[in-house]
Amino acid sequence: MIDRPMDLSRARDLSPARPNPSNRCTAMLLLVALLLLGACARTPIRRNADAGLLAQQAARETLLAASPDWSLSGRIAVSDGQDGGSGRIDWIQHGLDFDIRLSAPITRQSWRLSKQGSLVRLEGLDGGPRDGTDAQTLLQQAVGWVVPVDALSSWVRGARGPSPAVLQFDAVGLPSLLDQGGWAVDYRAWTTDSQPPLPKKIYAAQGASHVRLQVDRWGGESGVPDLPLDADAANRVPVGN
């Protein structure tokens, strides 16, 4: 599987002798205040869509559609509620075709999911490459992860896919929450270094399935280096549910 983050911290027993009730009360009040402040800080500002916001979003999507070739580098985490993993991701998109590479630096495991025309191929598995016609189905059958790859190619740039969708917006008019195809796509951060702005943190969930993506770099079609897979079978991603 892909590397899982490990918690190497150690808990320490710090039991004070003869605690002062006044100090305990003060500490509890401070803790409650900090929790309330943290909850407020994490609560995003969301506005329901209106005609003006939807027109602004349509204009964004028109600009994005005019640049069908793009790339990104970042980090991804996938979970089905019981199992999952995380690693580096490099994604190159050419229109409807794509080349997605994921690697786990610690174990040197890596795989490649690519699409050319109607052919989808998954490489890096025990037993050799697997071919299919649908990326989500192929990935789910091979490793047990539910990842809406085709829709994600739109969502990752803050755009809607072709099916009906419901949008909410943040304080500056950028998408904050997208409901489409049974998935809830939560936009946590945006970069304003490009026009139109592009997402930096995207969390997508459907039931127990979760996909979290943090983009470190956006680029054009040649913005991501061609990263070869390690051919060593010991470094391949094992097949499993």
C-alpha cells in the first residue's frame, strides 16, 4: 500500500501533586475558550448560489476550458473508511487524456494511471499492467479505492463536471462546496497566483470514501517532469481491497 503517516510521539504522564481547584477551573475555562475559537476558525463562510455568482463561475469555467492542457504536483490521501494511503502525485492532463503518477517516497512504491483515447491503463501492480475503459472502475477493482478520476479532472481546477451540480461560494465568490454525482467537494484553500484562481486544497467525500488533494504547484502541459516507475517488483503497489 501507499505510505501511511505514523505518529511517533510519546505520551507522558504528568500528574501534578495536590491540584489547586482554582487553577483547574481557570484551565478548563481557557480550554473551552480555545475550543470555541478553533471551531469558529474552521467554519468556512459559504453563500448559496445566485445569478451573479453562477455567472461568475460560468466565466471561470470558460477560461479553464480554453486551457485543456495543464499539470499539477502535490500530495494526495485516499481512504475507504477502513484502509487507505498517501503519497506524492504528479498529474498531466491533455484534453480528456491524462497521465497520473503517484509515489510513496519512503517505500519507493509507485503506480501510473493513464488514459489515451478510450484506453485506460494502470501500471505498477503485482502481475503487470491492467487495462480498461473506465479509470474509476479500474482503480477500484485493482486497489479497492473509489476515486472519481474523470470528474476530479474538473473538480481539481474548481470547475463543475457535465452532470447536474449544486454550488456554494466563499466570501470572495470562489467555489467553497460542490455537490455533484453523489460527491461533496470541499475547497479549503485557493491560489491567486493564476487567473483564474486555482484550488490548493480539495477534499472530496462520498460516504466512507475520501480523497484529499493538496496542490504544491500548478503548471502547463510540460510543467511536471516525466517520472519513471521503479520496475522492481518489490517496490510495486500490492493489489488488495
